[in-house]
Amino acid sequence: MKKIGITGGSGLIGKLLIKELKKKKISFSLFKKNIIFKKNIIDWLSKNDKIEYIFHFAAYSSAINSNRNKVKAYNTNVVGTENLINAINLKKKKIIIFFSSTSHVYDFSNKPIKENYKIKPSSFYGKTKFLAEKKFSNKKYKYHKYFIARIFSIYHTKQKKPFLYPAIKSKLKKLKSDKIYIKGANNIRDFLNANKLVKIILRIFDKKLTGIYNIGSGKGISVKEFINNYINKKVIIVNNEKSNSLIADITKLKKKLI
């Protein structure tokens, strides 16, 4: 029986996906070792030779964490991804890889962003994800196919700091006033609930799609509005900074999932 492989199963999206796979009684194998060592991946694939699809979530995630430890971020996000691709091709296994990338690879835009929009990472995290993306199209690798998911902002009640949703909730708990200053409060972002993201990912898996696609809600909302709409505490947010915008154009994916 064919099955699924998962890297980064201890992260939020990995955990939510595993929960859904168990509900559907779909067989999977978790990669639990350090991805920066290629031998670990080769051993894993050898023991799980029926894997035909891999969800690659293993990453040093968030712009804040990646900027604090650039070496670890690069090794995990770029070297780790190349190790996975390399191991698959060394084993001559025909596998589709779902790669969890990010909207951080794009330049800011006042209009919804299509997949062919200008690449200009705004953070070191975005740079590592784009460098990882480029590994998939290397012509020396012949056996894998890939789906690159440029995921925009996500939120979930079980998300952990330093991501926006839990960081703001933590900050508001300590608030003694009805006013709060938040950096970037005027920025426009495309927020998608992580549970909905996982449902979209499963539809992508079912159709065995390949290529580069945006995943988001397709709608923009300011960080200020998001806080007042999705966090159960109304506050006056003080912020006079200029805003920037990252909104997904999801036309390409919607056409495939109809």
C-alpha cells in the first residue's frame, strides 16, 4: 500500500494535517530526525519505500526566528530541502513533494499578487524559502515532481509566538489600557485559518497538482482590523506608520480545484 511521508510533523500545519490523515485512515510516515543530515533522509526513505508523496513542512519558520539565527535557518530551509530532493533522486524514487513556501518571497504590492510577480524577499526567512524553491527546478534531479505552495498569513488558536496571532493575544493579556501600539498595524495582509489551509492542502494532494501556486484567502485586511475582528478584545490601536500590502491572487489555484 502506497503512503505519505511528512517532514516537520511537530509544527502547527503538520499536526493539523496528521489529525486529518488519521480521520481519513490514510497511511503516513513521519520523518523525526534532523533534516540537515542527508543520511537521515536516505535511511528514512529506505525504511519507507512505498512513499509516493511527501509533505515537506520541516523549516526554521518565521521572519523573527530566522533573522535571529541565520545559519540554522539557512541549513534547515535550504540545505535540508536540497538533502530531501537529493535523497529522493539517489534512491531513484518517483515522489511528489509538497513544499511549504511563503508569501515572504514576494515584493510588496497594492494589488493581489500573482505567481509571476516580482521576487524580492523582505526578510531573511523569505530569502531562504526562495533559495529552497530554486532547488526543485535543478535539471540534474530527474525523479521528483513538486508543488510549491506560497502560503500567505495563517492563524490558529494553537499557534505559538512569535507569530502575529499568539503574540498579539499575549500582549493584550498584559494590557492595562484600551490603547496599544503595534508596529505594522496598518499593513494589509491575507489571513487564512490554518484549518482551512489544511483542507486546501488535502485537495491539492487528491488532485496530485504540481507547479507553483499561491495559497491564501484572496482578501486583504489590515493587521489592525484583523486584531479587532479575530481576537476577542476591542482595543484602540495606535500606529502612524506607512503601510505595505501582501494579498494573494488565488485565481490559478481556484481554477485547478474546481
